[in-house]
Amino acid sequence: MSNYILEMVDLNKAFPGVKALDNAQLKVKPGTVHALMGENGAGKSTLMKCLFGIYKKDSGDIFLDGQKVEFNDSKEALDHGVAMIHQELQPIRMMTIAENIFLGQYPLNKFGLVDHQKMNEETNIYLNEIGYNVDPKTMLNELTVSQMQSVEIAKAISHHAKIVIMDEPSSSLTSNEVEKLFEIINNLKSKGVAIIYISHKMDEILRISDEVTIMRDGQYVGTWPASELTTDKIISNMVGRELTSLFPPRVSMATDEEIFRIENYTSPNPLSFKNCSFELKKGEILAVGGLVGAQRTELMEAIYGIRSKVSGKVFVNNKEIDIRRPQDAIANGIALLTEDRRNSGIFGVLSVEDNVAISSVDQYVKNGLLQQHKINEIVTKSINALSIKTPSQKTLIQYLSGGNQQKAIIARWLANNPDIMILDEPTRGIDVGAKYEIYQIIGDLVKQGKSVIMVTSEMAELIGFSDRIMVMCEGRVSGFLDSKEATQEKVLELATKYM
């Protein structure tokens, strides 16, 4: 009798131009949290999609409770007790919690109609099992991301899951919501459920995992008890080399020349940003910090013309300009890398080529015709300059890793040659190796005389890779710090400095 609830042996999977899995391995014990780690593109998600029936493996074997299995679709996987909670939650927002949980398996009454009473009663049971007390008739669009995630976990319980795969489950959660997630995970563990936990957050992995499997370039590197690992050991095994520093060496390029300034930006929403003012120097990296709800993203989107404001002025090179829509910002040399890469960054159904060229396509039109050779030139140049890993320019961008998607979006804006880059959470959800590459790109930007506003929730990034720090609290600018003098304590003091 095997000690493992799940064994994946010598799995191989290839896509056009790339081998995603190369004899990959994974063995998971019941009632444990098994972390699956690796750089973006290491094959973690592909391996899990082969398990969950989304992809069909080319070769290899999967054993569940000692029995050889092969799922043709996700329904078969669910029927066998394997559930997957994806990083990008896709609930049906205009349906109730109960309707989402029972989607595809609605109980029927004697008249052949959906038995809503039974469905709501059973949903209550599943919600109570994870300590989430809410009316099952609540619409999904009324819930936070954390609450939607809890619904997905309850859905897994409704299928009597023996294995729950969680892909970057904490990437959009506050610290309090993460603690709640960990409580639910420990509760599932106590009932013998195995959790496969995919994350790039080292502190979470070392805290919650029992065992850690690391993959690199589609191959199995090894499995260790979490208690024997350190952050340095994990990084070394993930990237195949020692990273002596989180950040590449950098000399500040900030000058005394002001390139950008906003004065008294205020939102029509009284709970959003108000009376915000700051300036940006040429060649400067200005990091923007604050706790969840500080309204950093909202302010940046208003500067870019996505959100409205009731008052405020914006100056570029000491000249006041009027930004009412993103086209106005683009025309004045401002670019915005959005916080939500998946939903408002990439065009998932388009190619890498289309995603890179789309913001500057007007430059490649002559006599009403698109000059394809010029598009090919700029895209090839961008792929080489930013080291974007893709089988070809024609590959759909949704098939690239998160880090390579992010680099493609940066390439899109660089094609417009902006002077001011607003980067909102530029390294969220990408691995340590890809982060290092993004930092190198940002460093190169300021060497070219460009200026960067970098919104980040990572304290190390805030202090370690900026010239100056602006901290926000409840929609207001609460203070500025020189990064050389900044400490975590000083940042947190400003982040909780309620006006």
C-alpha cells in the first residue's frame, strides 16, 4: 500500500516549440500541505492541469490512492476527488453562492426542477465546514476576492475532494485574509485532505508547508521537508544559480530636474484619494507604498485618465496638461502598467506580436496599409532586448509565463518611447528569477533618462529598489522618505498615519 495519495511519474507534455514537462515527478501524502515551486515557465501549472484533466499528458503515469488514473476533463477529476482553485477566479458573478457551488450538479425535486431549498441547506453545511458564515443566497458580485476564494474551497468540499490544488491563492489577499486562508487549510489538513500549494511567497511556503517540490525548466529538481529549507536554498534550486542579492546593482540616476508633478488630486468618491500632491524627477524611481485600501492604484489610474477627479492639476516639464482619457496621457509621454495583468493588461486571445505592437500600431500604417515588416522589426527587437521567452511572435500571449507576459506589456509601452512609466505592482505573481529581470529592465529605463513611478506592496522592493518613497494612507499622501534612510518601521508608521 502506497504512503502517497498522489503519484505523478515521468510526465511529459509538449506544446508547439516548447517542452513544458520533461519527466516531471510529484508525490503527495494525505493530510499534508505540499508546496510546488519553480520559476514562471518551470511547468508547475502545466503539471497541475495534466492532473486536473485540462491538458492531456503525452506520456507518464498518474496514480490516485494507488490506482492508475487519467482524467479526460475537469469533471472526471472532480468526481475522483481532485479539485483545483485557479489563481484567476472565474465565478459566475450574477449567480448566488449556492448556485456557483452546485454548478453542473444541481439537485432536482420530484417535479424535475432545481431544489433551491436543498441546495441552500447543503451549501450552508459546506460553508460552515470552512468557518465561513454567509447567506448561501448572496450574489457572488457582492463578495470580495477572499470571500470568492472561500466559496471555491467550499465547492471543493462539496465534491468530497481528497486533493485540493491552490494556485497562488494569496496573491490578491490582505494579511488578515491570508491568516483566514491558513485556518481553512489547517482545517482541511486535519480531515486528511492533501493541499498542493503553488506560491512564490517564500515566507508562506516555509510557514505552512510540510514538504516542498521544486521544478525547473519542466523537470523535477527534488523534494524536501519544509523544515530543512531556507529561502536561499529554495531560490538556488529554483533558478539553478545563487542570487547574491534580491536586486541587481544599481546607481541612482535621479537628477534635480522635475519632469512630472501633480497638485491636489481629489476623487469624486469621498472614500478614495484626496488632496494628493507629489513630484517626480528625471531618472528617478519613486516607489509608492501603503496598506491595502490606501488608494494608490486609484490615484495612478486617475492620473492616467481611467478614473475621474473633481480637482487637481498635472504638469509635465512644468507645463500644465489636461488628461481626461488614457490617449491624453499617452500623447504626453506617460505609460501605465496596470495592477491586474490578466484582466486589464494582456489581450489573452492575441499573439505576443499583437500585444507588443497594439499601442503603437499607428506608427506602422502607410497609405492606409499596415507595414507588417516594421511591426516584425519592433517586436523582434523587443523580444531580444527584454529577453521575452516565447516559442514565436505568433504564440498567444496567454500561453506565456506571468513574468514573460509582464515583459511583453512593458515592451508594448516602450514602443511608444514614453518619458514617464507608471508601474503598478510590476512583480506581483512572478517568480524570483523573473523579478530580477524586471528590476534590470527598470534600471535600464532610468539609465535612458526615463522616470518611473512604482507602486508596490513588497517592503523589500519599496526600500531596496527606489530612490524615494511616497507612502499613502486612506487616500492621502502621508509622507515621503529617502530610500537610503527608510526602514520598515518608518514606512509602516506613515502607512498607518491616519489624518
